[in-house]
Amino acid sequence: MFTVGVSIALLIWLLAVALAAPFIFGPWQPPEAITEIGRLIDQQFQLTFLLTGLIFITAQFALGYAVLRFGRKRSEPASTTEGNDRWEILWTSAAAVIFVGLALLGYSVWAEVRFDRAAGDAPPPDLTVEVVAQQFVWNFRYAGADGRFGPTQAELIDDSIGNAVGVDRDHADGADDLITARLAVPVNQEIELLLKAKDVLHNFFVPELRVKLDTVPGLTNRLRIRPEAIGTYEIACSELCGLGHYKMRAYLDVMSEADYEAWLQEQAQYLY
Ligand SMILES: [Cu+2]
């Protein structure tokens, strides 16, 4: 016959296993990472999941055990406990060490993405593309054959003729700038993305790259990527940016060098 104590302990254990199972058996894994940084982030993620998962399971089983062990029999009088200082100190400091340790480990991965590669220490990029977000479209600008982005002016912005970023076509640097709807890049090259926004906050998110960074009006956020697998990947806006947010997406095409060159030439035909 199950007592209330046994039923509660079993319920706690069952809930703990049911909550942990999807993470252990992994029906919700992210898509495979296509960058070295992506794999570093995955390792960090898995370590965090493993440690916090073990702690979660241990704590829930201990809780169920405590219910069983210290549950009051109806015939006994109620009693109180003062707790155990030694155990309190032990698990509080263990939790502090684990969480601070994870944060320090994660910091080095984060710094690799945000500082070492995005800032001045990084080698010059093989290609720089400007990513300009607006409600509810992504625009990509390539510097063209001269390798220089032309100046932009707000008055020149005209979506109806495809000049979504307001590039000055009369300027020598701006005459050959390409503005495209897809982000094409050659595989295995160092790509620098300059993230900008025309109106509100948006967020550049490509799950396979494991990068997610806000585009902020008035700021240029830099992001370095080096995709290693040819393919097409979805770019989603990951910041609620207005009524059309749900349909704000574009595609990242990682191509062979030859395909990329051909794509660039094809796009240049549509230059106005
Ligand atoms: Cu958006």
C-alpha cells in the first residue's frame, strides 16, 4: 500500500526523469554547426547541460529520498530540524565553484567570437559584406570590383529601385556596389559582416553558425564567420521588430569559390 510519502517521492523522481529524458535522448538538437566557433560553442553548451543536468537529477532524487526518509508517520509527533551547517557550506560552495567555472570557460569562447576575431587582432577578412536590416527585409551590400563601399545618404534610399541602403551611385566607390536579397559567401574564407539597421532593432541569427547579434540603428556591429560547409542556411530575424517580424528572413548561401564568382557576375547584371 502506497503511503502519501512514497507517492510524493515517486512523483518527484518520475518528473525528474521525464524532464531530463528529452535532453539526454536529444530530440531537440540544434542543426549541425558549420564553423569552428560553432563547435566550440556546442562543446560549452554540452558541458553546461551535463553539469547542470547531473545536479538537477541528484537534487531531485535527494529531495524524493528526504520525503521518504523524514516523512512523519501519523502516530509520531511533529519534529523540526536545524539543518546541517557542514552540508550547507559544502553544496553552496560547490555550486559557486561550478557556476563561476562555467562562466569563465564560456567567457573565453565568447571573447574568441566577440573580441579576438571581431576586433583589430583578427587577420584582415577575405570578404566584407554589409548586412542592412529593415522592417521586414534583409539587404546585403557587396563592395564590388573596387573593394570599397560607396558613401550612403538617407535621401537616396529608394526601395522601389532597389537602393535599399541609399548608396550614392554617382560616387566612384558606390557605382559598382551590389545590393542583394541573399547573402552569398565563398566557403572556408574569413567573412566580415557589418551589421546595420535602418529603423528598429533586428537580430541576425543563423542557427548553423551559432551566431546571433543585434542590428542597431546608428551602430555598426561586426561579426566574423568562416563557414566550412557548402549549402543554404536560413537567416532569421530574432528580435521582435514589428508586425511583419515573423516573415523577416533571408538565406545564407555558402558556395564554392567558382560558384561565388559566377554569382557575383550574375548579380552585377542587375546593377542599375
Ligand atoms: Cu526584424
